[in-house]
Amino acid sequence: MRTVEWKDGKVVMVDQSKLPGELVFVEYDRYEQVAEAIKTLVVRGAPAIGVSGAFGMALAAQQSDANSKKDIIVDLENAKNVLQKTRPTAINLKWGLEKIMDVACKAD
């Protein structure tokens, strides 16, 4: 079982705040929701937090109304800042966010 996955354009997570009593899956379609999930410990563990941040960036790209690369980069930077502030010392989160930004900035 995956604790975090991308499914049908959404981020699906096990709500780890409900464990071990209940197994609850939550779905998010906005990066702000993912940020809140990270902040409120719905998702736990360094690798899962890093993946969640990267998936949050994918949601930000989906949410964007940008018509140019420059504009989508601005939207992604804004999302990156929101996501990073949820756990500023989380190394895996920072790595995931920076990896996505690197790919976006290098894309044609």
C-alpha cells in the first residue's frame, strides 16, 4: 500500500493522523490542500513529505492559468513557497520542491 500517490489527476494520501485506529484515504486537487496536509501531519515521514510536496507542485501546474513559461514559473514559485513554509526544516520536502522547479525551468 502506498501512503501517497498520484491518481486521476489528484493526490491521494493515507491520513496518518487517523492511524492506527482507522485507515482513511484523502484526496486533494489543489496544492493548498496538500500544504495543509503536510502542516497538520496528515502525511508523515521524510520521504512521503517530499513526494507530497512534489505532487503539490504538479497540482499547482494543473491549477495554473498561465499562458507562458514565465507565468507558470511564477505560479510554481508561489506554490513552492507555500509548500516549503509548511515544514521549513524538512530536507526531503525542500529537495522535492527544488527538483520540480529545476525540471520546470529547463523545460521548453
